[in-house]
Amino acid sequence: MHRLWLIFAQTVTFCVAVLFTVQTLKPEWLPRGAANGGTHTVAVEEAAPGFSGDARKVSSYSEAANRALPSVVYIYTSQEIKAPRNPFLNDPFFRHFFGDRLEMQPQRRSGLGSGVIVSADGYILTNNHVVEAADEIEVATQDGRKFKARVVGADPDTDLAVVRVDLGKGGKLPAMVFAPAESLRVGDVVLAIGNPFGVGQTVTHGIVSALGRSHLGINTFENFIQTDAAINPGNSGGALVDSNGHLAGINTAIYSQSGGSMGIGFAIPVSLAKNVMEQIIKTGSVTRGSIGIEVQEITPELAESFKLGANQGILIAGVERGSPADRAAIKPGDILLSVAGKPVSDAQSMLGMIAALTPGQQTQLKILRAGKQLDVMVTIVKRPKPRPE
């Protein structure tokens, strides 16, 4: 028995010595747990070099760009500019000797912008300021084709316009898919596509910085998407697309002190652009409602005197003679609280509410006069076109 115990002890001692030697000199021969002294470890899977899994899909938007690029076009415009009359031509003496040789020849001013193909049969959506007053419009597609274009209609109040190219028999263009209305959220990735500075088709990348931007003094009706995707001169009228390559907005303006991108760009949301586009294609113009009033924002002092809550109502500063508001006995000094049951918070929202109503229909306004609330029915009329400056 003593001999057996001695053999067992010697065997254990030998095994411990071998384990110590291997752990010291060749630890990779041992199982993971044994090499770490039995401590529990978590296995981490590392991607091999060049791995093209989900991480690459998140960091690349090539599919979205490739889906949208064929539907964005360049728009080249030109306009004849009459040269100023030479003052010497008013003198009969000079006219006798020189005739009309001092007459300055008309010059042409060129412009550059972008547009978005919205139908296969040649309708293109762009900004009004891109094609406004142009004598000639040429559209160039991504694949190098060029077409003469004509203006179908324009809406200066939103700075949108629709042009159309003649494709000939059987011709088609790749129309862009529209994103669902109100689908963008702050923080979503967006791509801006256009032809900045005429360098050629360019894609820039950013996020949605804010939604519903207004009171910027850019357009009459403002509901802009703000983005930090680089937008530069030449991008106007181009596409702002979501991460699926679907049209989310029309790039329109930038905030800049240098003329170039400073990370604050504005795009007209697709919901507004689609509504304007459909009206222009159908009738050649956009019809909006009006009741003939001038309004101003309510200051904190006015709100306190009228006992109004924050962002409640607007002050009617003027009433156009013979307008629906005048016929409904609305007076300057009244406070407009709601339109068709929807509360009014500021002048911009009120303008949009009334503009969305159909001319000829009646709607109810709630006003505050001398501390009493009154319900007034008015008949909507067509909003007059803006006067040219």
C-alpha cells in the first residue's frame, strides 16, 4: 500500500512539472481556459480584412446614389440682355455723323441649375429662379443627351417650376421615385445631387438638420428641410434624396456669407413640391385661397393685454376693401384665433391654412374682438398672383 501511494505521488509530481513547463514555454499548446489560469473569457469575433457585411452597407450609399443619379439633369439657360443706350445717340449731331454705329449690341446672360425628372414623358421639376425670364432652356441628362425645353408653369410663391422636353416618338426618361410624404426625421441621412459650379454631376452627403424651417424670407410659403449636405450654386433645383435614393426634397437655397456651402442648406419638401407640380402639369398654374387680410405677429405685450396664451392667434392689421374678410365685417384690430377649426399660431401657418382652401368654398374663422370670441363665415377667393418686382 505504501508503495502504491509513493507511485501515485511521483506521478502527480511529474504531471505538475510537465504542465508548468508547457505553460511557461508553450502556452499555446494548452486550452484557452487552462492558459489563463482557469479565468472565464469571452470570445470576440473579428471581421477579416475586406469584410463586406452590414458595416459596409451602413457606411456606403452608392446604391441610393446610383438609383437617383440618372433622374437628375443639368439645366442651362440663356437670356437676352438689352445693352444700355449710348448717351451720345441722343445728340442729333452725333447721330448725323455716326448713325446707329454707336448702338450697343444685345448681350446674352447664361445661367446654370439642376432639375429632377418626375415623369418618363419629359416633365422636369426645378426652381423657378433657375428658369425665370429665360429665353432658351437646354436640358442635359446623365447619359449625355441634350434637349430643348419649355416652361410649363411656375410658382414664384414656392420658387418651383416645371419644364418639359420633347422626347420624340417613343422617347423616355428615367423618372425619380418620390419618398413618402413626411417620412424624413431629424438625423436621417440625405444626399444632395446637382451640378455645382458647372463641374458636373456631384453627390454630397449629410443629415437632416431640422424640419419645418420658416420665417426665412426666401419664399412666401416656407416649410423647408434644413440639411448640412453641401449645396452650392448650380445645385438649385436638384434632388435631395433619402438613403433609399427616393426624392425627399428640391434643393433651393443656402445660408452663406461667402457664396459657397457653410453647412446650412434648404430644400422644399417633397409633399409641397408634389402638390405644386401636379397643379402646374394639370392647369399650368397653382391656385390658392385668400380672404384679403394683412396680419402681424402678436408681441408678448399684446398677448398679455388680450389675455392670450403663448403662440395663440395673430393680429389682423388690415382688411382689403371688398374682400371676403371685408364682406364678413372683419375689422383691423381683431385677433384671428382659428381657421376651419385649426388653431392659428403665427402668420406663416395662417397663410398656409387659407392658401390650402379651395376658392368658392366657405370656411369658419374664430376671432377675438373686445374680449369676446366670434365665429365668422367667409367665402374663399383665388389668391392673386404676386406682382413682378
